[in-house]
Amino acid sequence: MASAVFGPATFCAVTGGSRGLGRSIAVLLAGRLGHGSRLVLTGRSLQGLQETKRQVKEKCRKELEVKLVTGDMEDSTAYHAHFCDIFADAKQGDFNSALMIHNAATTGDATKKASEHSDPQILTKYYDTNLTSVIALTSKFMKVC
Ligand SMILES: NC(=O)c1ccc[n+]([C@@H]2O[C@H](COP(=O)([O-])OP(=O)(O)OC[C@H]3O[C@@H](n4cnc5c(N)ncnc54)[C@H](OP(=O)(O)O)[C@@H]3O)[C@@H](O)[C@H]2O)c1
């Protein structure tokens, strides 16, 4: 059995936990989180998040709070509400340690040539997802945890 390397009562959030690498990280990490820990998984697909939760619960038989938060990192106007959901009920001192894994990202439209990347709205969404959300979420994480 894996040891609780992150100790008891760890707050752990994994963005992009609805599939791929994020799902694998969540399932592997779950077995390493000690008693009283909370695992928060984010993504746009609730169905994908629910499947990850199912796999986490299957792998990790011990009691672990798994919270699912849907939201779109392309939409920076929704960050405030989205990030509040991620850290809802989490106050400084509630957890002994905290871990934030920024995994959600997009490669964008890789079929386009450099000369075709001309739409500023698409570029803004790309940078909001891959850069702005990471900085803003880290800031919130550092304030709360
Ligand atoms: N696979 C590779 O070979 C590789 C190589 C280098 C780097 N990476 C990076 O590693 C990370 C994971 O890779 P992966 O292959 O597992 O990618 P993936 O299968 O495309 O999964 C990306 C995850 O990010 C979430 N996500 C994407 N756009 C989002 C948005 N606008 N808002 C909220 N969540 C969003 C997706 O969830 P929803 O669709 O549910 O929103 C999904 O859970 C990515 O950051 C990727 O760029 C991967």
C-alpha cells in the first residue's frame, strides 16, 4: 500500500482532471493523500470528472473527499466564481499541507501555420487558458492555503 507522502489533511487540486494526464495524476495521488485530505478536480466536462472520481474511489478505498468543480479556463471573466468554487470551505489552517497541480492546458489549433494565427480573440483564449489562469489561480491558492 502506498504511504501517505503528503501527510494527513492535505488540500490537493488538479486542474484538467477530467481525462488524460490529469486523470492519471489524480488517481495516483489519491493513494498518497493522508486522512482528512481533500482532492479537488477541475475541468469543463462533468462526465469526465465523474469518471475520474470513480477511478479515484476504486483505487483508493480509504475515506477521501473528492470535489468536482466545472469551469472553463478560456473565460477569464468567470475566474472569480470558478476559483471561489475550487477553494470553497477551505480556510487557512484547515489543512496541514497544500498542493496545486496546474495541468489544464491546450495546444490550440496545431493545424494552423504561424501566418494564420491572426484572430486576437482566439489568441486571448489560448493565453487565458495556458497562462493567465495559472497565474491567477496560483495567487488565489497562495492566499487561501
Ligand atoms: N500528452 C502529451 O504528450 C503532452 C506533452 C507535453 C505537455 N502536455 C501537457 O500536459 C497536460 C495534460 O496533457 P493531456 O495529454 O492529458 O491533455 P488532454 O487530454 O488534452 O487534457 C487536458 C485537460 O485540460 C482540461 N482543459 C483543457 N482546456 C480547458 C479549459 N479551457 N478549461 C478547463 N479545463 C480545460 C481538459 O478538461 P475538459 O476538456 O474537461 O475541460 C483536460 O482535463 C496539458 O497541459 C498538455 O498541454 C501534454
